[in-house]
Amino acid sequence: MMNFKILLSVLLLSSTVIFTPIVIAGNDEHGHEEENHGEPSSEGAEEHDEAGVVKLTSEQMKLAGIIVKPIQLQKLQSIIQAPGEVAFNTYKTVAITPRITAQLIKRHVVLGEHVKKGQAIATLSSVEMAEAQGNVLVTYQEWRRVKKLGKKIVAERRYIEAQIKWELAKAKARAYGMTQGQIDRLVKSSNFSRANGRFDLVALIGGTILKEDYIVGQQIEPGQELNVITDESSLWVMANVAPAIANQITVGNKATVQWEDKRFPATVSQIYHNLDEVTRTSRIRLSVENKEDSLHAGLFVETQIEISTQQENEMVMLVPEHAVLRSSDGDWQVLVEQDETGEFKGVEIELLDIRNGQAIIEGLAIGTPVVVKGAFFVQSELAKSGFEIHNH
């Protein structure tokens, strides 16, 4: 009996030793769970407070050239900037062409030379011109004799016929390419051998020889362009602007053309109604004086053009165009500095217009500190942080 009691006591003690740690372990695990639920992680709270914000050091801001300025109301500018290209004024450009088949026998000018109006450009020779010159001499002599006798001696019909033949002979010679001065010199000369078919093509305007497409001895056909002369004292500038802006420009508005450090006054002379097929922009033609011969066709320039608007005195919020960026959901935003220096957050705004490199915006309080330079770098840092880069 005694042995049975001893055995039972040993078995009860063993089961207690084995079971007790299991109960304690269960209590410890439960206690930890209660502790975790009762005290939230400080790390999780910090991430929530900083959502959508990036913090840059002063060194980062300096290296990236970040500039922050408080936004203020500014007067709406009445000009727009646009790129342009200098072109010849076709109204002051002429082509030198013969009207009959002829042989070119002498050149009087060279490419790039400045010529005066009426100056000989090239000498040609033609059988047709020789016949026209001979007819000029014959009809001139007849008309001079009839005119000297007068209507009292000569029959009226003969008088009229002689006058008409003389006028027709001159008209034909002019149509073939002779000038009135050349005709006058021909008839005043007693040397009839000058009716040899030679004649000069002359400059119709003063300007610069831009094109030369012939060689001496070449046969020239009617309408063949031998030279092009342009007066570069007045040129055109073709400016490209957005169609919406073109609607705010009127013919006659003042403008300025800038090339390097030089500025030239200009005037809007035409607004093209068709868009450029490549850039899809509207072309504005400016007329600019070039008295000092500083501008030349083909130069790329910057233009400032006055616009016709009734909002010239309106005060608006302006920021540089590059300070306005697209947020992750496609809305427009600017980067606003928070309470701490170097702490930035994207804030959505309404973009009203872009003019003269400035964006007209709404949606911010006056005085809000906005990144006006280096916005793309700040946005990139926001994107790398993995946070949303726009304000809700």
C-alpha cells in the first residue's frame, strides 16, 4: 500500500513539471501581443506624418540650384516671346530674266555685289532683238521726217501711221528687254551698226546679287532666271506661336527682333491662317528695318510681339513655366516649401495660360513659397521616395 502511494506522488509531480512551462510560454506570448496592441510603433507614425513630402539638405539644394520664392500677384505682360527666322522681303526682291532667246556674251556683276537700280547686269545678243532695233531706227527716221513737215503738209493718215509705227517699234524693243534709255541712245546715234542685237539686262531695284545661274557664252531661254536681287534694308521675320496666342495678335502690333545683343524694332505685317505642317504652330510675319545690314536671311532670332488684350492691367499669379509640372495623376502642380527649410510637397494648381515663358496659375495663397528653379529635381526626389507627389 505504501509503495502505491509513493508511485502516485512521483507521477503527479512529473506531470506538473512538464505542464508548467507550457502554460508560462502561452502567457508570455499573450502578454507580448497585448503590449504591441497597446503601444503603436513610432516608426509607422513617422511615415504617416511625412507622406508626400521630401526633405533635402542645404547641400543638395545648392548643388541642384534650387530657388524658392513666395508667390505674388504681378501685372500681366502684354507681350509674348516666340522663336523666329529671318527671310527675304519678297516685295523687295526681283528676278532678272530675258524675254527672248539670246546668247549671254558678258557679265557685269558678281555674286554678292551690291548694285544700283538701272545698273547693267549682263549683256546678251539676239537675232530677234537685232530686227527690233532695226525697226526702231527705220520708224524713228520716218516719224521724225513726218513730224518735221507737220500736219499742214503731210496727210493726216500718214502722220498718224508714222506715229503709231514708231510707238509700236519702241514697245516691241522694250518687250524684248531694252530699256527706254537704251532706245534713246540707239536713235540718237548716227552709227546704225549699233542695231546689232546686243542689249543689257539691268537691275530693276537697288540691292544685293543673291543668285547667279549662267556662264558666258550660254544660250539663255525666255523666262530663265539669271540673277536674283533683293533689297536687304527691309526684311521679314517669320515667328512661330501657338494658335491660341495668334488669335490675340493683330496686324500692325509692334514687335521687337533680337539677335545676339542687338534689338530691332518691327511690326506685325501678316498673320498666316494655315498652320505649319511640322510644328503645328501659327506663323506671324514681322517687317523689320535692317539699315545697318546686321540681319541676313536664315538667321534664327528671338521675337517679342505685343498682343491685343483687354487684360493688360490685370494682376495675376505668375511663376516660371518650368516651375509647373505634371503630377502622377496628370494634374498640374508646383512644389511648395513646407514649414521647414528644404522640405517640399507637390500641390496641385490650375494652369490658366503660358505667356512669355511665364505660367499664369490659380489655387495658391499669396506668399506661398514655391520652387521657381530646380522643380524637376525636387519632383524626382519625391518620386524616388515612393510617396504620392501630389496634394489631396
